[in-house]
Amino acid sequence: MATISELAREHTELTKEQTTHLANLVSEWGMLADLCFADLLLYVPVTGDSDNWLVVAQVRAATGQTLYISDWVGTMASNGERPLIWEAFHSRSIVEDEIFVEGIDEDCRMMAIPVVFEGEVIAILTREWSRRTGRQPGELERTYLEMFDRFADMIIHGTFPFAGRVADSSVAPRVGDGAIVLDENARVRYASPNATSALHRVGISANAVGQTLAELGVVDSSVRQAFERFQPVVEEFEQTADVTLLARCIPIVDEIDNAPLVTGAVMLLRDVSELRRRDRMILSKDATIREIHHRVKNNLQTISALLRLQGRRLESAEAKAAVAESVRRIRTIALVHETLSREPGDDVAFIEIVRPLLRLVEESLQSPDRPMRFKVVGDGGRLPATVVTPLSVVLTELLQNAVDHGFPESEGGGNVVVFLEIMESELRIEVIDDGRGIPDGFNLADQTGLGLSIVRTLVTTELAGSIVMRPATAKELKDVELTPRAGNTGTVISLRVPLNEE
Ligand SMILES: Nc1ncnc2c1ncn2[C@@H]1O[C@H](COP(=O)(O)OP(=O)(O)OP(=O)(O)O)[C@@H](O)[C@H]1O
Ligand SMILES: [Mg+2]
């Protein structure tokens, strides 16, 4: 659906500031619709046609029945509506009359309110309703309608919507959550049944009418600030140990002798205790998960330390190497848990794992006669723990292989680059070395070594991805700034892992 600014740009001569004023009005008008129990529509004059009006926004009341099932945004005012809108626009006053609405054979009424910005009428806000579906008038209805009229008056005087940033309306309380109407001295004139119930929950059962919120024992700083600043104020407060209230106080501002004066206010009140309790629970759940990752890491570190001790007592070089490799694999997994234990959620920036992993491999595989340089290029984005753990194990094996097989001990060291990229919900990892290359006739499927078996199982089975192992091309080496020494061809192991975004 087109936004107000798109529609305004395309069909009207409204300036950017005027459009912003209308957008501010629309972000606040849920309250107005609720106060008048009716649908509200916003009409703007169309370029080059003095009596053609485009609907740029529409809202329904949460307190009453809607007149229109369809959405009128983007359509023009009907013949029956035009005269009223025209009259309101040119007389700068509120006009109300019956209108004929196609498809609805009952008395429909429209109230047209000129929207003024910097002294100029820029749009018409209409309230459209049917008498038949109207509510039984009681005190609530009378009070709300009276408040609606006060806000309508502010719209004509250009003082509603308020200038400046509008508070996030998605969490703001609505009229149906509970409304308290205050007079010019900030005394309660009326409290809706839901507001009364909210007050009851915090132990205030006295009749609120005639008293200030402070006298009632309700935190009233939002009211004080709204009266002082001539602006709506949102405030959340813990009224009691168990009850958290979210309040929004909207002042009614009149111009008296050219000076603004607050002559009343509407305070919307919502009990957000349950919401906040859930927030706190989620927070503590996060902390628990982090703590578990931390403990898993500690346990893995203990295991790897024990294995290392055991390895030292071994005589056979082969056994020593096998244990050392196991230690490295366990430390890799420990590292993932350590990183996860510092993250608030269950996903982590992959690069935060890859960098320390390279350091780990560097530390353990480095030797003076085989100096190795490791580098990461690119970024792997944020990945869930379920992907990160197997990938880290895979990466360790590939790095180990690059060192072991690319650069035989006697021939000196070289470079290994890990290249990361996310493309079309697929993670691409390339491990490129400038070593001597894979043996002739090498076939990945035939490999029975533990390293590549682990890689194959994790990538194809656990991650549903694919592996290709091949000699590096000259371009690939150049792209990551590698120049193999004479005789070396270099190897690329290329992994593709699909990422299923929820
Ligand atoms: N980067 C590489 N450059 C050259 N050859 C490689 C490379 N990576 C793997 N290979 C080849 O693949 C073979 C199998 O590797 P794999 O990791 O499965 O076993 P391994 O390293 O020999 O033993 P393990 O990892 O179980 O200790 C290696 O022997 C080697 O020939
Ligand atoms: Mg290996």
C-alpha cells in the first residue's frame, strides 16, 4: 500500500513539511478515532483540480463499529462527499452533514475538519459514521466525544498533531486500555471503566473524580511534564511492586491571548505488568543459556587439558600426534562455546569465531622451520550456534590439512587464506593455500583419513552443504594476494552451506 508521502508526492502539491504534519497526524489519530467511535479519513486536494480529493489515509476505531469494510486509501472522494469537503476547506470551519455512501443504505454522516499547518488549510480530516450503528450515549460516550471536539479544535488551529518526534505508537496505550480525562487543573474529570480497574489493581478504590493523580497516589510526572511542555509525554512506572503502568498524557492546548495554555488532558493508561514480567523472564533465560555455554566451555577445557597431559606420557610419535589432534578439535568446540557465552542470543557473528580459531591453529601448528601466515577475507554474517559449531570443527580440519599436506616440514612455510561470503542465503567458505597442491588423481570421495571424513560428514550430512577440493586457479590466488613459490600450485577447498532464514 502506498504511504502518505508517496501519495502526496505523486498527486498533490503538498510540501515536505506539510506532508510530515499529515504523517504526524496519522500516527496519532488512532486515539481520535477511538474518542469519536468512528472511521477517520484524510483527504488532500489533488494537483490541477480544484474539487478533487484523494484519500491518503484511513483508520477505524477500536471502540466502535466501522462504516467501511473496504480500504479507501488511494481513491477519490465521491460526488456526495465533495461538497462537504470543499466547504470545510474553503470556510476553514468544521462542517457536518448527511452523505450518501454507495452500497450502504442507511443514514451516513460526515464531519469534515480542516487540517491547518502554518496558517494554511492543507487537508481535510473526516469522521464518517452511521447513526444506526452508533453507541448508546452514556457518560463515556459524551466525554469522549467532547474530547474529540477539543482535539478537532486543535487541528483547526494547527496545534494538533504536536510538532516534533511522535512517540512509538505500537506500544503506546490506546483509549480502550483505559482513559482518564483531566481538567485544566489536572484534576480527574472522568475515568473510563478500564482506567478505574487499573487503579483498583494498584489499590486505589476511591472515587477519582475531582482529585489530582498525586492526591490519589498515582505517579503523575507524565501529567506534570505534559502540562509544562505543551507536549504529549509517555512514561512507564512501577506503581506497585507487581504492577507496571504505561501512561501517555496528551495535553489539550488552547491559544489564549496568543499564548498557549493547557486546558485539560487525556491520559491513556495501560497495565503492562504481564509484558514486563515476560521481558524479565526472557532476559533471565538468555542469561541461563549463556551460563550453560560457559560451563560447557569449562568442561571441554578440562577434557583437553587432561588429554594433553596424557599425550605427554605417550612414547609413540603417531599416538602423540593423534592425541594432539584430538586436543585441537576439542579446543575448537570450546572456543565456540566461549564465544556463545558472551552473546545475548543464540547466534553469533561467524568472524568472531574464525579469528580466534585462526589464532588457535597458528599457535599450535607454528614451527620455526615452517612459518605459516593465516588470514581471513570477507565476512560470514551472523550464524546460529547449530551451524557455527560444526563449521568450526570443519575449518580446523581444513586448516590443519593445509599446513600438514600443503607445506611438508622440510620445504618451509606458506600462507593460508580463509575467504567468507554470504550470497543468496548461502554461506561460501573457501580455504585457499599456496602449498604444493593436491596429489595427482586425488578424489575426495575416496579419502579415508579421519580429517576429511569429519569434514564430509559434517558438511554434507549435518549442514546439507557441498565440498569441492581442487587446485587453485591463478586468478583465485591473485584475488587473495597469494604468490606460490616455484613448483607449488596451491589448493582450494570450497564449501557451500545453505542458510535457512526463519
Ligand atoms: N590443503 C591440502 N593440500 C594438499 N593435499 C591435501 C590438502 N588437504 C588434504 N589433502 C590430501 O587429502 C588427504 C586426506 O586428508 P585427511 O585430513 O582426510 O587425512 P590426514 O590429514 O592425512 O589425516 P588426519 O586428518 O586424519 O590426521 C591428505 O593425505 C592429503 O593428501
Ligand atoms: Mg587431516
